[in-house]
Amino acid sequence: MQEQLFNATRVLPCIRLPLMKTIPISSGGQVSIPASVRRRWGTRRVRLIDRGDEIAIQPVPDDPIAAAAGSLAAYRAPGTDEIRAQLREEEALAEEHRHGQAAARS
């Protein structure tokens, strides 16, 4: 993951390094996620993914509905006026097609 930091005079490449920590597993099978990581992700729940040779932990939003609401902001469903206009156009094309075939048969 390489990002660009913009300065008024030059562009500096910046490489974001992942946080790697060795943490113990309790006798009950629990691990503690560092407080700085929990604060940065702003969640109290995580998803554990077993990838065979490694384990990944992904943050899960506390309120998944609120988190997903913003992702649909760009999608706008057509209104009833738009749907009716489209249906009228389709019906007009179908009518023209029918009349065109009837004229060709005559």
C-alpha cells in the first residue's frame, strides 16, 4: 500500500507498514487486541477468519445498518414518474412494431 503525501514543493512516497505484535493466547483461548487498534477501528466486535496458515481479524461495525446506509447513497431508485414514462415508451415502440408488421403483411 503506497500513498502519496503532497507537499507544496514535492511529492514524497509513503509506505504504510502494518502493525505486527506478538500477543499471548490465554488458557481460555482469548487474545487481547491493543487499545490503540480498538480505538482506531472504533468497534467492539471483530470477525475471525482462518486462512489455513494464518488468522485474520476484521473489525465489524457495532451498528451494521448505519455503516451500510452510506454505501447506498449513490444508488437512486427511479421514481414512479420515471417508471411510467419508460413504460409508455416501451408500449409506443411495441405499438409501432405491431403496426409495422401489419403494414408489411398487406
